[in-house]
Amino acid sequence: MKKLSLLPVAAVVGLLFFQGTTKPEVENYPIHPELTPDMPANIKAIVDQKCYGCHNAESKNEKGKEKLDWDAFEASKKSKQMATKGKITEALEEGDMPPKKFLEMKPEGKLTEAELATLLEWSRGKKKGEN
Ligand code: HEC
């Protein structure tokens, strides 16, 4: 009898241990821990490196800021975000962003194939290949 009564305790300890080992994926990307579901950490990491410099509220790139401000994007309503994501998808599909002129001076600013695919998957709101 004594042994049996330890079973529930073992189960609880086991469960706690299990939960402790399944950390959310987000922790792989330390840049912005306070992520909203609309801006997953992997997306934010790419945007920070390749887009944010021109597209933020403080940007000196007036045209870029006017067209897209990621700070405002994050704070905006879901419906607005959906519309913006459509524009982002378009710009990426056309290969317009980052701008070619900028890439001539700063080739390392170009999105890698993997980054492009990841961003598109997010902006389209679908899995790759579903279209
Ligand atoms: C070097 C600065 C720069 C970088 C880096 C940059 N952009 Fe832009 N972006 C601009 C400018 C300038 C415009 C306005 C272009 C125009 O109106 O002709 C723009 C416009 C846009 C637009 C609006 C398109 C439209 O016509 O509505 C989107 C969406 C966009 N950028 C997304 C991105 C994304 C996504 C990234 C990162 C992969 C990115 N941009 C990186 C400067 C930049």
C-alpha cells in the first residue's frame, strides 16, 4: 500500500519535468522576447536585420517610412495587418524589397532564399506550396 500511494506524486513530478523540457520555439530567437502572435520571433529577427532600418517610425528614409512602419504595424489591428501583409507579399514576390539600389551599395542586405521563403510564408498566411 505504501508504494502505491507514491504513484500520484511520481506522476505529478513527471508531468512537471516534461513541461519543463518542452520550451516554446520562441526561445531560439533572443532578439525580441516579448513577441505577439502576429510577429513570430523568426520573422522579427529577419525584419530587424533586413527591413526595419528603413521601415520604422524614426527612419530617415521618408518614402520607406511612409509606406511601411513596422512599429505601427505591430500596434495596428488585425484587419490592417492583413492588408499590410498583402503589400509585403507583393513587394517580396516582385523582388522589390530591399530596394535594388540599396543592395548595390549593401549586397549583404539581400534576403537569403530561406529568409525570403520564411517571410513569404508568414505574409501569405499560408504554408509553403499551398498558394
Ligand atoms: C534601404 C531601405 C529599405 C529597406 C532595407 C527595405 N525597404 Fe521597403 N521600402 C523602401 C522604400 C524607399 C519604399 C518606397 C518605395 C516606393 O514608393 O517606390 C519601400 C516600400 C515598401 C513597401 C510598400 C510597397 C508599396 O508599394 O506599397 C513594402 C511592403 C516594403 N517596402 C517592405 C519591405 C520589406 C518586407 C523589407 C525587408 C525584406 C524592406 N521593405 C526593406 C525602403 C526599404
